[in-house]
Amino acid sequence: MSTPLIDPFARPINYLRVSVTDRCDFRCVYCMAENMTFLPKKELLSLEELDRMCSTFVRLGVEKLRITGGEPLVRRDIMSFFAKMTRHLESGALRELTVTTNGSQLRRFARQLADCGVRRINVSLDTLDEKKFADITRWGRLAQVLDGIDAAQEAGLRIKINTVALKGFNEDELFTLQEWCAERGMDLTFIEVMPMGDLGNEDRLDQYWSLKDLRGRLAERFTLHDLAERTGGPARYVQLEETGQKIGFITPLTHNFCESCNRVRLTCTGELYMCLGQEDMADLRAPLRASEGDGQLEEAIRAAIARKPKGHDFDYSRQKVDGQMTRHMSHTGG
Ligand code: SAM
Ligand code: SF4
């Protein structure tokens, strides 16, 4: 292996999130506009290029790869990419290959994912109410996702449910979701809604439900034990004494996780974002396409990591969203 990636603040970069497509079969209101224009195919990294890109990062010390999107499982032939990544799991260079999905395609792909060495997946689900599900995803069908979750459990995949906390939308489902996950042996993580994308049609400040408040409500019913477990990301975990269940809180708008940040994000066009909350990025597609060898690409990755900022710049406290990012989550992959 080459010298591992260490950023200017002495943080080892060993976690890469890769968006493999900007497309999706849903149109969640906080994530996409209803009429999205997607990128032309030639802009996207091909599956072979994604393999080269990820393999180079693995050679540089990345041990955890999370595949996301858009909806990663709608990309044509994506299973051949997962199958290619299996060799890095088998060699021991990669410790974990995971995926974040909306669950719609799991009935079709869960078994293949498991065969490729995927052990845990994140499934995004904001509500267990069919009508509300149709409203929030615009195009999704709850039954299909629930069936996908069944398929994933049948295939032996461990599931973490990710739920965006939305004021006036799923506040009343806090305990329903918690109980449903407990019954099925699934962990549950709540995500604070982020000011991504354009605020044109939906005002995300109106939807903002603080996880501090959510945690307070959980504490009225359960005894919460803080877990020391850290992932290098914006998640904190508690264990509910009564059920043994793990509940996570992702508060991307606070800065208090930046000091341990171990991750970078690659878009489906080969842009590397060094920080979720800042616009700076490095184009890795040009050096990748410039030659058949990976030397230039490796150099470009090292140069990018050398620019990784100390922390990000969101700020909700200023009642207007000054730190707001103009790109969508489906672009950087959440
Ligand atoms: N399509 C897959 C899915 O939904 O899981 C993967 C991509 S999606 C962009 C990744 C995660 O980002 C999802 O859990 C989604 O709920 C979350 N997300 C999207 N927009 C968000 C926003 N504005 N604030 C907080 N989370 C957001
Ligand atoms: Fe698609 Fe995921 Fe965005 Fe929803 S959150 S529109 S499922 S990419």
C-alpha cells in the first residue's frame, strides 16, 4: 500500500462515500425537485472508472466504502461494480462495503449484495404511513420498500433505518418507528434536515425539528445511555435501557464532529468534496481519464486531501440560512 491519506489536521482519511448516480426513482421533497434534469451519461464515471477510482482510494488507505446516490440501486448493472469491490474485501484492504438506499430495489438485489460481501445497509424511511410516504417521496410506494426491507433481512443483511426528522410530519411517529425497528432488530438513526439545494418551493426552516427536542421526547419514555462509539461522522448513539436498542442522532449542522472527520465524498461525475458543508472540490475525472495509469489520479487525490478544511460552515442560528449549500444531497450523496 502507498502512504495513507492524512489531512493537514492530522486526520487519517479512511472512509469514502461514493455517489454512483444522480438519478432516483423517488423525488423526496427535501432532496429533489419534482422535475429534475439529470446529467448526460458521458458526464458520469463509467462502472470501470468507478472501479479504478475506488481501488485507488483503497490503495491509499480507504477501509470503508459507502455506495450512495441518487438511488444507487437504480444504476444499470451496478451489481457488477459491487462484485468488483469484493476483491478488496477478500484481500483485507477494505473492511466494509456498505450502501445507503431508499429500499425500493432491495427485493431484487439484497441477495446479490450479500453475496458481494455487503453485511450492513442503511435504508432511508421517514414514515410508516402509506399516504404520508407517498407525499414525502412524491413517487415512492411504501409497500415496495417494506417488502425490500423483508428481502434484505431474509438475505441476512443488518439494517439501519435512517429517518429525516421533520416537524409536523413524523413527530407523531417517533415511538411507532422506534417500536417497529425494535421488533425487527433494526437500529434507527434520526437525521436533522439540512439546508441543501434550493429553498425555492420548500422552506426547510419550517420543517426543522431539532434532535435535541426529539431526544428529550425519547427520554420521557426510556432511560437513555450515551454510547462512546464514534464513527468519525456526525452521528451520536444512545442505547435504550428498556429495549437494548441503539438510536442514532445525526446533526450535520453542528460543528462538534469535525475534529474527528475521517471522510470524503465522491460524486458520480468524479468530483471529490472534502467537506459536506463547503463548496471546495477537486475534479478527479480529468486526471483519471488523462492516462491509463493511476499516477496522476493518485497525485490529484493527495492534493485534494491536503486542502481538506478544518470544519464546515452551516449555521441555522442565523434565522436565514447563510451557510446554505446550493448543491443537493443527491449530488454529494448524503
Ligand atoms: N437514495 C438513497 C436514500 O435515500 O437513502 C441514498 C441517497 S440520499 C441523498 C442519502 C440520505 O440523505 C437519505 O437518508 C436522505 O434521507 C438524506 N437526505 C436527503 N436530503 C436531505 C436533507 N435536505 N437533509 C437531511 N437529509 C437529507
Ligand atoms: Fe432519492 Fe434518496 Fe433523494 Fe429520496 S433522499 S430523492 S430516495 S436520493
